[in-house]
Amino acid sequence: DTTIPGNKAIGIRMRLYELGVQKFKERPLLGWGLDSTPALIASAQLDLAGERHVHLHNSYLDALVGMGLIGSLLLLTLFVLVVRELVLAWRGGIISTASFWALAGCVGIVLVANAFDSLLWRFEYARAPLELLFGCCIAYALIRRRDATAPAGR
């Protein structure tokens, strides 16, 4: 039993984590599908103390279960490319050092928070700031490319 005396929430999260690891091991390469987690949790009939959960409380495990290793690596590659644009924009002088660290800090918060919950990926109210952050990175990439191809006299 993974229940920790006095802390029901941790025990539930541990059961969900164990389920996620088990399901990942069953289909490691391609996963179960992007919206499979709620059905997998329901079919496992875990003792969740009467609560209903639709995610595994770990976005990385959710991604592995849903997309498998192949899909997760493709998503990671996209993430790295977008963050790379932020670094290149900072090095190119398009954004200030303060702006760079503010945006990099936001990315860091997202990375840490997603290890303990899935809220930043699943719900619109939390996903909108993340979309704005990545939109800024993409905008910086376009500005960099425009500046690189602009005539010297402009």
C-alpha cells in the first residue's frame, strides 16, 4: 500500500504514478493516445478515496503514457528549438538581459510545475500564459530572420 499515513493526497498521487509507469511499460514507443489518461485511470479502478482524476499529476509521465517515447522526443525537440530561439534573440541583442531572464524563469517554472501536476498543459486558464511565452520566442525567431535578410542600408 502506497498510502502515507496522514496524507491522502500523496498516496493517491503515488498510485497514479505507479499506474502511469505500468501503462508506459506496456506501450513504450507509441503510447496509448493523447487523450487516453482518463480512460486508463478509470479502467484501473484504483482506490482514489472517492476522488475522480483525469491526469497522472505529472505532465512528463502523462506525455510518455499518451505519446510514447517517439512522440515525447518529438515534442521535446520542438520545445528545445523554441527555447533556442529565445537564447539566440538574447545573444543577437533583440531582447534585453532582463527580458531574457524573465522569460527563461517562466520556462523554468513551467518545467518544475509540470513534474508535480498537469494543470499547465491541460486547462486553458493556465495554458494561455504558456502560449504567450512560446509566441514571444517564435516572434523573436522571425525578427532575427528578418534582420538577417534585411538589406544593409535599412
